[in-house]
Amino acid sequence: MSRPSVPRIGRTVAGLTAVAACSAGLLASPAPASAAPGPGRASDPAPAAGPYPNLAPTPPMGWNNWSYYTCHVDEKVVLDNARALVRSGLAHKGYRTVTVDDCWMAKQRGPQGELLPDPVKFPHGMAYLGQQLHALGLKFGIYEDVGTLTCEKYPGSLGHFAEDAKLFASWQVDYVKADGCNVPTTPGHSKEETYRDLYGQMSRALRASGRPITFSVSAPAYFQFDGDGVWHRVIGWSSELGNLWRGGRDVALQQSTPAAKWSSIVYNFHYNANLADLQRPGRWNDPDFLLAGDSGLSRDEMQSQMSLWAMMAAPLISSTDLGKLSPQARAVLGNAHVIAVDQDPLGVQGRIVAQDDHSAVLAKPLKNGDRAVALFNSADAPRTLAVTAGAAGLPEASSYRLHDLVTGHRGHSDGDIVAHDVPAHGTVLYRVTPDD
């Protein structure tokens, strides 16, 4: 097999790859994608007209094993967490897609070139796993890679896109996450052209499989440091090929220190918040997993991630041991008022409307005419944060009812939107309703 010509961005079991900080400035809208796809391969299905079907009208919600379990995944881990989703009530609140990440398969394909599940980890096979998930009222997600190998060196889909898509459909898969490790450069084509070709092949194969499969694209994560113009262009064509896309580095793994986890949450928030111009309803920026759980984070830190992800209309995908959720973590993940902000039918990503070195204020329009306003304190000490009504997109001559979606406290304002003594690493999330 070819060796990778493009380095991995963040996926590593040992920890997080060191990367440079992204720009804090607001990003411009993407230029039209102009890179032509590379040459097709024998397994490439006939081209499908138009963009990928809109199979995710609201941001996907669910669970993925990667951040907590990495390669230590098996049938029991997946089904135990699936049952915990149902038992905890989180499935009823929307967390319904259970995705098996890397390391689920055997190291070699079968005699007909087919993917094989690891017989020790998944002794009953993946069709059985899908049946069990569906019986619980959940959806079945699975991981693959468009390169020669996955990030952890299991068989990739390059050269097998149609076969793999048909196999996934036969297993009743509902969601495919496609990574971009170990992608060999196609002779005569740029890195971008090669990625666009391969993700295009997988996109068409999934469409031709005969089953509606939500498609999560990881291509933009491999271009975050290639310059904003290229990065934005890749996000542009990713939004035509799939339903959501990873934009940057992985969130921290379970074995990381609490400080590293918090740092990764803040980093992923800042790069993703600056991509609001590139999202549209039904096509979602994905800043990676929710770490709420017994992971060393404080209640305020868990709540900040949940609130900020909801403001950004981000997928809400938990990666923890759901059977060991603390009451605090369960309350954070299951807050129906915060989930409603994320799942709002208007489908708009909130924008940063004020910020300094240690705070950010985001505003998000909601379908009923309300606004969600989040005041985030990233500093290590409490602060009072405020934003004018005008900056939050509200008429300045009006008065407002404020509903704190975490504490439940209700208040009133005749002017600025203020949050007093926001704790260190904390976020206050208001639903703001203009008075009649």
C-alpha cells in the first residue's frame, strides 16, 4: 500500500498533535470551489447530479466512542453505551446516532476484497450491531477513510468505494464518518484535487447504495493550515458532498489532562466560531465531540462546551462512558432548553458579536423571533460580561425578557444584556424575548 503523503491533523491515540493557533479574526465567505476532480477509479459509481441529499436538517446528535475509548472499542462497549443513552433519557432528547469509530475492522480485507469486522471485538458482525441499535430506536453510524488506510492503519476505502458503500447499506448503516488519513497524492493533481476526487467518489457511492446515509466529511481538517482561501474552498465543496464536516483538530482524548481538555475545547470553539459564514441550514460545521462526563472537567467547563456548541449549531456528539455519567454531566447533556437552541429549525450558526482576549459573546437568531445570547468567560477568574441589544441583533429601543437556560432564572432588561459574575471558564446562555 502507498504510504501517506499528507500528515494527520490530530488523530493519535497517544495524545494531540501540536498545531499552531488559528486566526482570531472573522473569516470571509468561501470563494466558489474551482478545483477539478481527479480521475475516477474502477469502483467509482456513475456521477450523481446535484448536492448530497439533505439528510440532517438539524445538527446530528448521538455518541461516538473515539475520544473516550479510542481503539478500545468492541460490541459490548457500543451496546452498553447505546443502552445507557436510552436508559438515561438522552436518546429521547435527541442523542440517537451511535457511531463506531476507527479500529472496528480486521487488518485485512476478505477474499472478495470486502471489509471484515474484527472477529474478537465484534463476534456477531456489524449487521447484528445495527439490528441491536435499531431495536433500541437508535441509528447506526460507522467510520471509514478515503485513503489507503484509516488513521490507525486499518483498511481504507480507496479503490473500494462502491463495494464499501453497498456493504454499509446491507448492514443498515445510517451515518458514515469518513476520515482523510493516508491519502496518496494523485500524480498530476494537487492535494486539494486529490481529496476532492476521493471524497467525491465516496459521496457518489453512498448516494448509489440505495440507502439514505448521512455523510460526515473530514476533508477540511486536513487543510486548516493551508491558508484561509484553500480551507474555505474545501469547506465549500465538502458542503456539496456531505451533510457535515470536521474543520480542524480533534478534541482531547480521555487520557489527556483536565487542562489539555479545556484548552482543546477553547481552541475548537475559536476556530469553529469563525466559520459561521460557511455554514448553512442542513450543512453543519463540526467542532468535534462533547466531553461532558467523568473526564476531569468542571461543571462550568462542561456547560460552557455544551452551550457554545449549541450556539454554533454544532453536532452534539458525546464521547464518554455514558454508563458512568455523573448527575452533573447528565444534566448538562440533557438540558432540553440548551438542546433546543442547537436544534432550532432556523438552522443558523450563532456569531461572535463582541470579544476580547478572555471573553466572547455570541448571538443566534431563533425561528420564533427570539435570540439566544451566550456570554463566555474563558478567564481564570469571575467576570461580569455585557453586550448591547443592538450588537446582539435586537432593537435597542425595546425591553426584553431574559431566560437563563441553565439556572432557569428569569429576568428583564431595558437595555444591555448583562451576566454578572460569570464564573471562570463559565458561560451564561440566555434566551432573549422582546416584550410585546
